[in-house]
Amino acid sequence: MRKGRVYGTVLVDVETRRPIDLLPDREAGTVAAWLAERPGIEVVCRDRAPFFAEGARIGGPTAVQVADRFRLWRNFGEAAERRVSRHRPCLRVPS
């Protein structure tokens, strides 16, 4: 699949860090159908794309959804940067 043309979805086993499947698109229905065929999946680690959330909710309603580590650290960093920026005027220049 060529960047800018067609996007697929790579599914990875986070415990083994190995790809387990490649879905042909980035649609909630495709993710839901894939999960529905695998009822034993207990945890879905995903990014924040809304189609992943909807697909996981529909296809794996009992699975717990968690954010992946990259997104957690990125969100934390962005939140910390916003907080520090708001208080920058309060900081004194060392003398």
C-alpha cells in the first residue's frame, strides 16, 4: 500500500511485538468484524483514532480499551508543555 493512496490497519500483538494481521482499510466495520471473529481478545491497545474506538466497542464489547504507550507519553508531554507555558511569566530569570 502506497502512502497517500490507500491506508490499511496493521494489527500487532503487543506482548510478542509481532504483526498478526493487516486489514485492507481504516474502517470501524472492518476492525469490528475482525474482533468479532476473535471473542477471546480481552484488551485492545489502540491509538486515538475514532474508528478504532468504535470498531473495538462494536466488535469486542467486553474487551478493555487502552491507549498505546507512545500516545500516553506524547499526551503527557503535550499536557506538561501546555502547563509550563501557562506559568512561564511566573518564572524568574536566574541571577
